[in-house]
Amino acid sequence: MREFELEKNEYNRSMDCSYHQPLISLLHSTKRSLIPREIRLGLAAKGIRLPDHEIVANLRHLLKDGLVSHDKGRWQAYFKNTEMPATEGSTHPRISIPHISEEARTLLSTSQSSLAFSKIQSFSSDDLTSDDRINTLPGPWGNFRALVDYYRDCVRSDGCAEANALLSDLNEKFIFISASGQSFPRPGQSWSISIPLGEHLSRLIQRIGGQGEDSLLILGYPLQVVCVSKEGAPDLHFLKPIFYLPVNCTIGKGALTAQIEEAAYQVNLDWLQHSFNTPDKKRSFLSACGFFANESDGAAMVSNSSCPSIEHLTSTLAAFCAHRLAEPLLSTKVTSHPLQQPISTGIYNRSILIVANRPQYTKTLLRELSQIRDMPDTVLDQSALKFIFREKDVTIQDENISLKHHVADTISLNDGQRHAADSLLNEYLSVVTGPPGTGKSQVVSAVISNAYLQGRSVLFASRNHKAIDAVCDRCRDLQERPLITRCNSHDDPSLRMTFAKAIKQLMEGAIDQNALHKAIRLIDDLLPLLEDRQEKIRLAKVHEDWQERIGNLEQQQAFLEMGLPPECIDALSSIPQKFPVRPLQALASAISQTRKLEAPGSRDPWLAKWLTCIEIIPSWIRLKRALSAFPGITFPQNGFPTPSKLKVLHGNLTFLRDAANYCSLRQEAMALEPGIKKLPDHATLTEAIHALHQRIVELAPHALERRRAGVGGLASGEERETLANLRTVLNDLSTGMVAGSLQSAAYQVLNEQLPRLFNHFPCWAVTSLSVGSRIPMLPAIFDLVVIDEASQSDIPSSIPLLFRARRAGVVGDPQQLTHITGLTRAKDTFLRSRFGLSRLTDQRFSYVDTSLYNLFADTTGVMPVFLKSTYRSVFEIAEYSNELFYGGRLEVETDTSRLPEVPGLKPGLHWTEAEGDVKSGGISGAWCAIEVDIVATQVKALLDNGFRGTLGVVTPFREQANRIRDIIHDGNQRWELLQAVDFEVSTSHGFQGGERDVILFSLCAGPGMPQGALNFLRETANLFNVAVSRARAVLHVIGNQKWASRCGIRHIEKLACPVVTLPPNKRKSEGPWSPYDSPWEQKLCQALLQHGLSPIPQHPVANRRLDLALIRRDLQLDIEVDGASFHRNPDGTRKTDDIWRDIQLIGMGWKVLRFWVYQLREDMDGCVQKILNEWGVSHDG
């Protein structure tokens, strides 16, 4: 009786009339009928949080009042003066019938059901409106909510294999269940079944693991049984449900209860793949089932409004697969009795409840995705999610204003890395990419340490621990104290840092006021230095922009000079404005006209030629007078133009045009020279920036160290009780026993206390899938989230990270390892369409096709920052990746002096021929015995010869890696020697993020190798990029080089036959002024030679070439010609980073002198004297 009263009270509570108007308003906002889940999401967007059962209770109340209609689990507002949709009591209910493809009709033409299907054919595609085929959830976040539902299904399907089991797994992995009458789940409706607990369920419950509602079960019907006979062993019977529903499971009150909130049958695509051998047959079956309609423009999935019933599905299955039926398919007569021997392959009228393994991380992710989906629009608007997922009215361009946080050099950075760090710190969305060894982890470390200095909060995440290790190792102060609060670690499984533990440490620690005050003073000193450096860098960029503009003009002039007489160049340069350009144009036109008149068929050419000559007499006179001022240019001085004179001048016309073009370019350059003269002296600017930079580099680490020392705990007198209460509640949340009101109150207090917490613990690191158990799910609590290895990350696992931050940046390399999923493309397409994601604009969110990196990089307004300077590998190794994967954009800055010597091998790429049979390794790929032996021999030789660098072995196949590892570890190699060289054997996946001085690469490929393994090599070029780029000094390939050189696989052929090239700084200059890059470098060099100096043209330094270098024991001069025609970097790109190039040279002990071309042209002696003064030689000497 009391239970009845409680239910009555609960019902009355749910009848809060204040929800009626929002419900009616929501239903009126769409012409489409909605299921309770869609209504719940629509209300959530308006800030109203109601569970499904309360929504249904209110809707039933409205149904009684005639305000809404109900049909097959869907609800719609009653529209006056319009046709009311059919309700449960209607005489003629609306029936949604799936479309049938032409092939389906053909396949079903012999079926006894052909009459019924002929009636279906009378329906046209108009019966399914566009609203039925695309998502129509309301509001700017409606599409995002549909995406989250789609992603949740993708995660469920990717987190566990398609449901299948062995018959011997009965009562452990699955049980048979019975059904009678109409007890099977109905489309769009809720369903549940309770199975009394008993001994027969003990192993199943153990399998479930007592996880309650977190456990994932699958309800499947009917059942495909496949019998496999093996000689000398009992027969195996594999069970695979054909149609299935995900089921929520709870254990309590003496029963195991399986529940479905909203039934929507899915087809087991694994079964479909093996049951129909062509795509057309698969589409026809799905079309006949009602999963999609074949339209003229392709297959389009139907929405849940047309979800097929189990009766329809089984009748369609019987029609298509009648020859496979072992039992009649009657959903009203399904027995729970086990299958009886003998059992043959076929389809059985059985239903099973089967356990699907869902990892703990997946459970947390699914729960958080569901919670984020139901958040109100106003909450989602606070997070970084809006820049990716919000509809229409928020773009990066609208909000991406500069936040003006300058990057302090807390660690060593080059210009590209500084730019990348600036992007992450100041943009709302940012992308940083770069090949291995370009310093991506260095950039992230700089961002985190700068955020620490600035008092901004950062969440750093990655899918793997290696990326977090690389950053955490760098993010330490001068006392080696960590700047990052790390939540979990592969090396320390007991590490479980949470906000609750951070509060505990905060309350137990003590603040160092002196250190904090020193940090504040140091930071105050840093800020003006950073601003001053930034302003001077801006001026330097202006200098470089002018250099670019005038350099283009000088380049063109230099080429024209080559065809002009030396004696006229001075005049053309000094008085270009006096060159008669317009008269010359008139002359050229006249010459062209007279030549046309000489063509066959021209009427009276003689008279026309003379008339043309008469017309140009004024221009002729002006030309004659003007050109007399330019020595070396000849022009008829006597008489007037005649046809014969014009004919003679035609041969000289190209020369005259070149002179005119030269003068036009010279005038443009002269117009720029006053602006150049107003610029600050580049050398002075460079030295000032260098001095500021040195001071920043000196202060920043000390400011960071004092800041870290000063935030160890609470100050005396600070309020502590609130933090103590909060700590306990946060600890209790993991138990799941905290009341909802207490949790809400705790989160509200946590929001208020976050500034205090982040003042002491501003920077956090966590693996992507652990964030749900470490960081409270509150919106936009971090200023910035940085996600590393983004090219390997899927989208759904990153949504909770983006929800927790206001801005977001990703770091990754799409040319290395990519996002891997077990979800098939067919199922991905199926799920995307099932949730109404059928617009063209929805396709970039594909779970299978799109990594998190791609999602960010493909967003309008985002410009990825490419790190081009690599410091890992020697040139020959880096050039393989540079040419094949990075379009030649890499600059190799590797310091080869720091690499260890390798006995018997020079730095670079080497091969050892190994022609052996490559055999199948099953699902682990392939293996080659001869390569295994050679690798073991090479390892032994290196260690025996005293190699003490680092050593690794990489191979494409796990089976080969296992065999190499076994033979080395089981051989006579001493374990301490292997440890000393940090020895590791792995595939490319295992080596991602690692590097070694020497890499032995076992190719494991050759003629006659298994086709599947060959296809794997052909389709995984990125894994070769990973493998090669692990090597610093030596890449030693062991394999069949003869086969590799002509195998037809480009990335293998390039490895077997690398193009031999010199590093850019060792290549000789090619051009008309070689070995100089421009004529003005040549002229300056000659002037210096005349004064007894010995300048070196194009001298290589640190992957660069200096225009001219003067070197002696106590002085090194770099002499640069700005605005010269070929002022370019070794890779051919124009030098637009002169300022940091010069700062690097100054740091190496060089003195840099720069001269504009106009300075050399106007005062060569003065420029030479300036160089002599620096060199310590007088002009006369």
C-alpha cells in the first residue's frame, strides 16, 4: 500500500503544470513528431532538466486535454484547422513503410510475400519528408546533440566487437530468453525484462562484474549459428545475433533487469558482411528491412520515425535468406531452451542476452557524453565546443581577437616554436603541426610554463603517456620541481591525482610570502621587456617587409643589367626618370605597324608605311634628344624616320625595351628608398633585441622558480572550512552515493574556489580517457586545453576535454600515426544517417574519417602553424621524410657533433641485403627468419664493439618484432649492455614518440610474401615515416633491397634508392654570379679584395649561408646585402627571418653587418670603410 502511495505521489509531483507550456511550445516548433528522448534534449536546450518518465507523464496529461497527439511512441502538438496526426485510438493509423530497391523487388519476386511487397511499391519517396531524413533538434546546439548521440553509438560499437559467442559460453557470456505474444521491444518504445537471480546466472553476473548499470548487454534475435568442424577436436558452434538492441542492465531486488529506453533495432553489420557478397545486395537487404530508402541520388537512411518492427525485419530476413533458415522465424514463439544436438549451420528462432565487454574508460566517456548532450545551451556556450560544433552564429573570425600574452623564453625556443606557442596562448582555436624532432613537446612545455607565470589555467591531455612524459620532463623549475599537476602515469599506476587531493595538499602546505613577492617583482620586470622586445620585433618585421619589396625589384634589375652595356647602366640607374618611355612605346607601335604592312595581300603598303613614319616624327625627335644622355645606346641622329630606318631599329627594339623596363624598376626602387632610410638601423635593432632576449632568458626561469616556490599552501587566516567540506564531497563523488543536491552544491562551491585552487595548481595533465575520473565535469573551468597526438585522437573522447575549457589547441602530425578504429565505414555511414546527420555539412564529423587534428585544421579561420626546423636526424635520414611527406619544407638543424660514433658506420642511411622467405604470421603480420638472424648479429656486433649510444629495432609486423626480441633476449647478450643502450624492439606504433641514435629497420618484405602483409605495407606509408624518423645518427635497413627498389610501392622504393643530395648549406650557388647570389655581393667582394681582405662568399654556418664572411681567430664578420636579388635561405625560400637568424649568429660569436643595395650603389667606398673599421684596418691600408 505504501509503495502505491509513493508511486501516486511521484506521479502527482510529475504533474507540475509549469512544464506544460514549454512542452507544447517545443512540439509546436516542429512539424515532425518527436520521441521522448528528442523532447528531453529540446527541453534541456531551454534549461529544463526532466527525465523521460516525467516527460511522458506530462504528455499523457496533455493528451487527455486534447493538446497533443500520440502515435507509436511519438508525440506531436495538435494543430487546429489542420489534419491531426493519427493517435492510438485512430481508426486509420499512419503506417511508416520502408522503401524497396529495384534489386530487392527482383530478389523477392519469387517469394510468397510478393503480394504484400507489391503494395509497398506503391509508396514514393515523398512519403518520407526531408524532416524524416535529417536531424531537426531545435536550437544552435541541436546538431551537436545529434552528433553526440551518434558518437555514443560509435564508441559503443568501437569499444567492443560485434556481439558473438561460442555455444559453450552459455550461462557465462550469454543466456537464451523467451518471448511470447507482443513481448518483444516495439520501435520507439521502452522495454524491460527481469530474470530472477539464481545459480544458473552466477557466472553471467560474474562476467558482468557487478558493475550494475555500467554493464553493456546486447539483446539479439534471431540467431545465426555457424558450425566449424575440426579433425580430432569437438565441433565449435559460433552464435551471432542478426538484429540487436543495446540494453542497460541493473542487478537488484532479486533479479537481473534489462532495460531499453527507446527501441531502435540495428543490423549486425559483421553478419551482413559475410552474408551478402556484393554492396548492391547489402543495400537491397537494408532497404527491404527499412533501414534506408534507395533514392535516385543514393541510399539515405530513414530516421527513428520509420524504425522497422521485429516482425517486419524477420519477414524480410526470411524472404532474403529462406535457404538458411533452420527454424521458422516467429517472434511470438521464442523459447529459452538451449539448442539441441545435432546443431547445423543456419538461422534459428532464438533470442539471446549477451554480455559485451565495455572498458571502464568507455563507460566514463559514454556517461560524460550523455551529460554534455543534455547541458543547456547557455552552459555549452561557455566552452571551446562552440567554435567547432555550434551552428552558424559563432565563428573564429568573430571572436578570435588577440589576447596579447607575449611568450617568455622559459625554455629555449626558435622563432617558429615561439610563434606556435604564441598561437596556442592567444588564439581561441589553434593547431600546431610538425615532423618528428621539430620540438612540438618543447612548444607545449613553453605554453604551460608561460601559463604558470601568467596565472592562467591549462589542461594538457594526450591519448598516450609518452607524450605527457615528454612534456612533464621539460616542465620543471630551476629546482627540478614539477610545474604540472599530473593526474595519472603509466610508470606509476598508483598515481591518482584529483582536485580533492590537490585541496588536501593545499591545506597541508605552507605559503612562502617572500618567494611570492620576488616572483611578482620578477614578473613585473619581465612584462615591459617582453613588450619592448615585441615592439622591436615588429620594427624588424617592417624592415624585412621593405627588404622583400625592394629585393623583388633588385632581382629583376639584376637580370636586365646582364643584357645592357656597362657604360649605360650608371646613367640608367642615376637618371631613370629621363628615359623616354612613352616615345619608345610609340616607336615600337610604329615598327609593329610597318611589319604588318609587309604581309602578303596588304593594299598600298608603301604609302601606309610613310604615313606611319610621319605620325611618329614628334616621338622620334624626343627619343633622339633623350637617348643622347645614355651612353652605350645608339639611335639614328640624322634625319627623320623612314621605313628603312624603322626596319633597322626593329633589331634593336628588345634592347631599348629592356632599358625602359630597367628604368621603370629603378624608379620604383628609388621611390622606396626614402622609406628605407627612415627605418631604424638593422644592426642596432638586432643588438637591442638580442640584449632584451638575453635578459628575458635570464629572468624568466627565475620568475618561474620563485612563483613555484611561493604557492605551496594557504596563507594564515585564509578560510579553510569550505575547502575541507569540498575535499570530502569530491572524494565521495567517486562512490556514486552522493545525493544530487549535495553534488550540485559542491560544484557551485568548487566554481567559486577555482581561482584559489588554480593559483596553486594552474597546470594539469591527464590522459584523454581518464579525464572523467580525475577532473570534475564543469564547463570552461580551464583557460586553455592543449591536446597532443591529435592526429591519433578520435572526436568523441575529446568532447569532454573541450567542454572543460574556454579555448583549445591541438598538436599533432597527420603524416605520422593516425586515428585507428575498429568501426567499419559501412557502420559509420549507417550510424551517421540513423541520427539524421545527412546534410553535406555534417560529413566532416565522421567518426571513421576525421581525427581531432583534421577537425580543427579543417575549421574555417584556423591556420595550422608548421614547425619546419628539425633537430633529431642527420640530413640523409631526415630528407627521406622531407621529400615524401612534407613537401621539402623541412630545415635540418641537427647538431651532428652531439651524436655518438657508430662503429663501422658513418651517419646516414645504410642497407644490408637479406633475401629470405617472408612467411605469414597470422593476425600478427609476417616474419622473415634470415632478417631475424641478421638483426641479432648486428646488435651483438654493435655492443661488442663498444657502442654506447642508444639502440632500437623497428619492423612493420608484430610477429617479426616478437621473434627478434626473443632471439636477442634468449641469446648470449648481457642484459646490462642492452639496458645501457636503452634497447627496444617494437613496431612503428610502439616506437611512436621515441627515438634512438641507431635504428635497425627490419623490412620483412620480398617476393612471394603473403598478400595481406603486402597490402598492409602498401597502405601504411605513414608507418614508414614513423620508423625512419626514429633514427638520429644511423638508419640501418635489413631487407631485400633488390626487391624493394622495384616493388612498385613508392615509399619503399624511395627508401631503397634514396636521392643523393647535399645539405642546403653545402650546395654551391648556381646562377650567373656564382659563387655569389647577386651582382652586388660580387661587387662588394671585389671591393674588399682590392683592400687586401679575403671574404668568403656563401659561407655555411648552422644550416645557413652567409653572403660574405670574414674570419680570423678573434673576430667573425657576417656581411649581408639586403635587397639583393637572390637574398634567400638555403631551401630557396626568401629570408624573412633575418632578425632571429642574426640573433643566433650573435649568440655564436659573430658580428653582423648589413648593407642595402642603394647604399652600395651610392657609396661603395663608405660601406667598405665601415667593414674595414670593424675589421681593424684603415681605408688607406
